[in-house]
Amino acid sequence: MKKTTPPTASTIPVHCAHLRLADVTTLIPNPRNPNKHSDKQIALLAKVIRHQGWRSPITVSKRSGFIVTGHGRLAAALLLQVEQVPIDEQDFATEADEWAHLVADNRLAELADADRLMIADLLKDLDAEGELDMDLTGFDMDALDELMEETNPPDITEDEVPDVPAEPITKAGDLWLLGEHRL
């Protein structure tokens, strides 16, 4: 089977479905976008895009011309100083539908529960050879260390009392359910 080379946008491979490549200077962020992206997040996203290529396009509304999803990807593209990005243009019946999608895009992802043990296992497998820059997972070294410490508690013998953590997990007012018991 012949392997094809993906198209590129300003030398970055485009692996995602997209309608066309657009000049970054023509894209208009939605002025009502409630999602704010930190410089740290944008730098990590730019690093991932530089390494992996484009895996998701920026979505633009045919109705308003504004970006609906992908404000962070646009900011990363600007940081990377690229001229073109993959976009998808979509129809929205009303302004309300467009705004609802703008809000839901990030909110629905926030509602997911991440299995931190599974993430830690995946990250351990990725790092087994030490060849992958772990920033490409979205975890900087501090977050990675915190996750590994959280998911790999120190070995404690039955009679040993562990040190009290600097920031306890349990807070006043917590309710612990232990089978039929409440603590």
C-alpha cells in the first residue's frame, strides 16, 4: 500500500479533515468567546501542533464569519508564526445555535471524568523509553510529577503511619461512603 504525504499548512502537516486552508489574518475570533487560554496552554498547544501536525481544524461560522471552535488553535498558530491553518466552515441556523455551540464545545469536555490511574499508566508506557517529550501529552513536568505522585503512593507497612500531606485530600465537610457506612 502506497503511503501518501499529508498536505501542509505553512510546513505543518494537516492530518484532519478540513474544507480549506485559510490565511490566519483573515480569521476573526468571536468577541463573545468566554474561553480564555493562558500563555502556558497556548505554548503547549503550539508544541503539540508543531510535533503532531494539525489534528483538528478551526471551525468558522458561515453565518457570522466568526471562529466558533479553535480559538486556542488560532493563538497557537500565531505563536508558531504560520500563515495558514486548516478550517471547516459550518452553517448555524441562528445566532443562538452558534453561541450555544461556542459554549458547549469546551463545557462538554470539562464534564468528562478522567481516569487518572489510566492516564498515569499511559504516560508511564509513553515514557518507558524516554524518547518522547512528555510535554506533547499536555502535561508539563510539574503536572506530570503531581500525577505520578498521586497515583503511586509510597509503600507503607501495615504499622507505619504516613506523614500528613501538606495539602490534604479530605476537607472539612467531606462525606465518605464506606459500603453502608457514612463517615
